[in-house]
Amino acid sequence: MLYFQYNDNNGQRRLGFTIADRVDANVANIWDMVAERDSIQKMSDSTARAEAMRRWQGPRNGMPLFAQRLYIGRDQSKAAVINLSDPSGRPRLRLDGGLVRCGEPGVSR
């Protein structure tokens, strides 16, 4: 998946470009997933519904449904960032341009 995003939460803005992986169709059929989600949302017991939704959002055959792999943009602190993540979506490398404002470019792991 490839998309641009803009999020504003009470003035805290994050905007950028994302490349992400979605679980393969042979692991999770989107139509079956939508039907399953819709049936979960119809559950009257809120505790059971929340637990079923948590399980529904979980990995399928050990693969996450969604994993952000690359993010290039601006974070909430207005710093320019590049985030690289592993196939599970865990951040592995972050280039943070916010430190450049102080004259010291930074790389974190």
C-alpha cells in the first residue's frame, strides 16, 4: 500500500508519505474479514465485542494485518523524519531531522 496522510489532533499535526504491507490475500480474504468484522460489531455484549475485535485485529498466521514499512514526513513536533520498519511494523531505523535544527543531525535505532 502506498498513501499520503494528514492527521490533526488538536493542533498536533503529522503528515507524510507511507509505504505499508498488508497481509496476503491467501492468508486473509478481505471480504471474509469485512463480514467477520460486521458480525462482531453487532454483538450486544460490549466486553465480548471488544475482545472479539482485539482478536480480529491481531496477526493472521503470524503476519500482522497491516505493517508500516516506510514513513517520510513530519511528526507532531514538526521534525522531519524517515522511519524504516521491519515486516512486523516495528521501527528499526529513524532519521530525525528535528535534531538538525540544533545543528546536530541524528540517527536512532
